[in-house]
Amino acid sequence: MATQEDVARLAGVSFITVSRVINSKDNVKEETKKRVLKAIKELNYYPNSLGRALNNNRVFTLGAVSPLFQGYSLESDLYFAKILSGIEKMCFEKGYDLLISTKRQSSKDFNYFRLFYQRKVDGIIFMGANLTSHHIEEIKNNHIPCCIISDNPNSSAIGYIDADNKNGTKEAVIRLLNLGHKKIAFLGITEKNQNIEERYKSFIATLKEHQIPFPKSYLILGDYSEQSGEQAIEYLCKLKNKPTALFCSTDSMAYGALKGAKKRRIKVPDQLSIIGFDGFEIGKYIDPDLATVKQPLNDMGYKAAQMLIERIEQPDQSKEKQLSFAKVIFPVIQVEGRSIGTYKGIDQ
């Protein structure tokens, strides 16, 4: 196994110079830096992580923390998988590792900051964590570098990344209105989630703006799963005043709604238009292909990691700057799909 001394010998530099290159110090000539990096590659040398941590007061690792519903996993949920892919890409570019920690519903004593306090990570990215005011105070008081994706913490001490839920929903509803739909149901979730709430508020506001009524019976609550999308169709079939369109606040529930419609022999979009929100690629391969609102989840994860690493690597900032974190809202894209169309008045 190659050592730092081996790298120094091959590059024709001192041990200290190799250390400076490894630890990203600025006082190394570019030509010398290239020689050292070439030697590291040739020798397949891996710096000692403990030594790096002692020299830099960092462990060069980010933590990704997320609450999960029972029965869910990060690797099987496309939303989290795409965000993690973006985070991992930035970590790779910057030479950081990624450590994942999840909170299950049954885990009541979950410590969101354990990885940081145990010095296993330099900062934390929360994915839809719904932080409380107590959590936010802990972050501020202990200067914990962190960034949250979705669920606005309303604190400048935390970096915030999200998609444009408000305008994305508004544009999706207008698409349905332009197709002549005036009876539109909304499929949300039972659990508290700021993103879904934001979509629902925008949904209602857009209907009001166009003077479209929204009966209470048109509000359905699911749990993110495809099964809840199927159950939504079962519910709608029992209504006397049936909607002609269904806005699903996530793609996964929209997939379930399409399955439920097919089981019930409801023609989509002739008898019921269905639109989702997420923009997963799999929607292209469903019959009919899903009309949806696409969030740039990979980009959101990438940006969150970039913001966090910049904060970690600038520890000498003033306290005022440390407590002032950027908030980035990504635009969304309306994705075409044959799951929406004009209602043709076919007897249900």
C-alpha cells in the first residue's frame, strides 16, 4: 500500500507539499500540484482520513438525513433516490463521502444531529425533515452546518432548496381548465408536509381565481403510495357528482390512480384526466403516459451539497454570514402526457 512518502518521492517534492495538495491548501504552484496529483493517481494512494480530519478539523463527509414512512426505503423511492444521486455527484467532485441516516415512524427518539455530534459528518442535508423550532434553535446555537430540501424552515441559519410548488401547481391546473375541466379533485396526503400543503393552497387559489367551485368531497387524502391512488379512484366512483379530472400531488399516487382507473374500466382521459407532480421518467412508459410537473431533483440535491460544502469550507466567516444561508427555488417543467384531455361526456 502506497504511503504519502511514496507520493512525495515519485513527484520529487517534500512530504509537506504532498500534505498541502491533499488538504487543498492554496500555497502550492499549479505545476507542482499537477505532479503530486499524477503521482497519487499512479500509486493509487488514499490519504489517511483520520490524519486529514486532524489537519483540517473536518472528516470530509456529508450526512443525508430523512424521515421515512413505515415500509419505505430511500433506494426504492424515486424522489429520494434522485436527490441522493445529485448529492453524491457533488460529493464525488469535491472529495467528500456521503453517510445516510433515516428516521422510521416507529423511532420516537431519533436524533437528527447524531452524525454531526459524533464527528462522523461535517454537515447535514435534511430531506423533507419537517424541523421544529427546537431543532432550528439547536442548529443556530451549536453552529451546525446544514441544508434542507423541501419543507421551508423559515430560518436564515439553514440552507433551503426546493422546487416551485406554487407556480408548478397553478400552471398544471390551468392546463386542465384550458381543456374544459370545471370539476377537478385533489389527491393530497394525511401526513403534514409543507410541499403538499403549498400545492394544495395553490390549487385552491387557482380555482378561486377562475371562479371554479371545489366541493369538500373532491379533497382526498392518501399516503404517497400507489395503493392510495387506487383507493382514490374507488372513492371517486362512489360520488354522485363525479369529477372529470384528478390532480395528484405526487407521481406515485398518480400511477396508482391510473391503475385504479384501468381496473374500473374508466377511460383516461376521456372519462377522467389524471395529472401528477414529480416528473419521474417512468411516467413516460405507463399507458397512457402521465402528464405531470417535473421537479429537477438531481439538480436540487447537487445544489444542496454544493451550498453545504461551501459553508463547511469557509469556517472563518463572521457569525452574521454563518447565520445567513441562501434559499434556492428551482423552476419546474410541465410535462406533456396522454393522461389528460378534454372530457368527452361518455356515460360513467
